[in-house]
Amino acid sequence: MLPAGRARRQGGGLASPSPPRPLVSVVLPVRDGEATLDAALASLHAQTYPRFEVLVVDDGSRDATSRIARAWARRDGRFRLVESGAGDGAGRAAGARAATYAAPASSGIVAALQRGLAVANGAYIARMDADDRCHPERLAVQLELLERDPGLAGCGAGVRYVPPANVTPRAAEYAAWLNDMTSWDTVEAGLFVECPLAHPTFMFRAEALVSVGGYRDRGWPEDYDLLLRLWRSGHRFVSVPRVLLDWNNGPGRLSRTHPAYTHAAFRACKVHHLRRSLLAGREGVVVWGAGPTGKRLAVEFRRRGVRVHAFIEVDARKIGQVIHGAPVREAEAAREFKGALHLGAVARAAGREAVRAVAVGAGVGPGDFVAMA
């Protein structure tokens, strides 16, 4: 009898054991990432959970990125390089998923992500970026949550911005907000405030991603768009209550340099999905807060053909003004707009909670109020 895990070649010789089919596929798109890629891949190599594959999708790098990825593939058979423009042909799932994960013809992160998804073998798809590092227990902890709770389509994880010297107070506030997204009630309440899971911490069931077609390039954040489409399809997701990723906060991050991640792009994404979900059948919106956040949202809603009935303000100095064609009213006037969706448009978390409390006191029901930023 052969020892466990060994296989017999034709002709009687022994072959090396085939690695078990991965349960988790980590999709890592990268362009010109030679400075950080090796450390990112080393952090995946150090995972305590062994049944994974890493798909390094090279999006047209001009540096040593592909050489680094190939070196890892020679060292560890769980690592694979997916060349720019097409899958590498090695994925067993490619035939079944390639049509679902149609990639744009151009390059870019969405095309790279779709190529990675098309050749992934795992029942779970995890994300990672080339300039981040995950903690050794990351895959194990996230997988344990998803296998324990079949009602979740996916999960994220807590993050720690690095290097600490680059962390501004607003960045620290956002990281704390992300790390609090550990229950569905909390996620759903904040869904239109910010993207509630950090993209490089995603781990989702492959079947959930297939159901919505994976990523899209619509000129706004692809990760936020994906989560909102999953939510609209009835899927739930949370973060595990542990910090499991060191998130690079350097000036070269794509979210700092690409127009798809501007505040305007985020607003367009939010309004697009609100129009196709909570605004369906509603008679426009009422914006709670006539500050910069509320004004910018009102402009985007009007641009998309959504009526802005009024701004609601607690600041008596603003009441009676007309902003972008809508009157500024007192909180008691909220009862006049029962068919509208009420939006708590305040940038800071403490302010949003204060506005929500006033709205509830003015008779706005929980299902008629959405916090936005």
C-alpha cells in the first residue's frame, strides 16, 4: 500500500503528491509593485491555513513584478502568475467562470480582478493588494467565520494603517469605523456612509460573486459598487472583530491618485444604487443637513433626476434659505414629506447619530432614514 498522499505513475513509479485543491483563492492584482510585492507574498506564504492559492495578476508591469511572482511560483506551487490580458490557462474553474467574469478590454484594476476571478479555483475568493501585508491567521479566521455562518456571503477584517507616521486623524477615524463593522445591523446602517469593508480584506463565497458578475468598471470605486450590488441582491457581509491586515497608507495608493476614488465618484456610486433600491417608489428625498455634505449630495440627486424636496436644519440661522432650489426647513416639517426618503447627510459620525436622533424624534421611521456622508 502506498503511503497516504502518494500517487503511482503509469509504469510503476511514484509521483509527487498532488497538492489538494485550494479552498481559498487569493486574487492579487499588481502593476509595477516590485518595491512591496515580495513582502506581501511572504505574508501570504506564512498563513496558518494551508489550502489556498495566490493568483498574482500582473497588469502590464514594467519593472521586476513578474520576476518576483515567478520566483514565488517556483518556491511554492500555491502561487501563480496570471499574465496581463488573459488568464494563464491553469485554472480548473476558468472554463466555467470566464463567461461570467467578463473583463474589460482595457487594462486597469477591474480588468485584472476579473482575469483573476476567471481562473480562480477556490470556493472562496479573497483579496489582497501588493503593498499590504496580512497577518498569519487572516485566512483561517475569515474562513472559520464563513463556514460557521452560511448566511454570510462574505466578510472583511480589521485593518491597521501603516506606517503610523502617515496616519491622519481622519484616517484613524475611518479605520476605527471600518473595524466596528462586525454586525450586519452596523454594516447596513453605514452602507451609504462609506465602503464598509476594506477591499484588500475581502473574502467572499465564489458563488455570491458569480451571482452578480464580479467587478464592474463604472468610473467609481469597484469595491463599493460590488458590495452595494451584493446587498441589493440580498447578500449579507460583516468584518471579523480582529485586525488582520496592515494597510499601506502611502501617497502612491490608487485610492489617492485615480479619479474613480474621488469624493464625487463615491457620491455618484451611492446615488446610483439608492435610486435602484431604497428610492424605488419614493417621491424624492429630504436632505437632513445643509452643510457641504448635504449640498453636494443634493446636487448629485438633482443631476440624476431625483427631486430634492427640502433641507432640514437644526441651525435656526439657515432656516428660510433656499439652496439649489430647495427650501431649508425646521425638523418639525419632516412630517410633510412622508413619501420621501430622508437622508442624514453629515460627514462626521457623531453628527450623523445626532441627526438620526432628531429625525426619529420628528416622526421619521427607521425605514425612511438613511445615513450618508
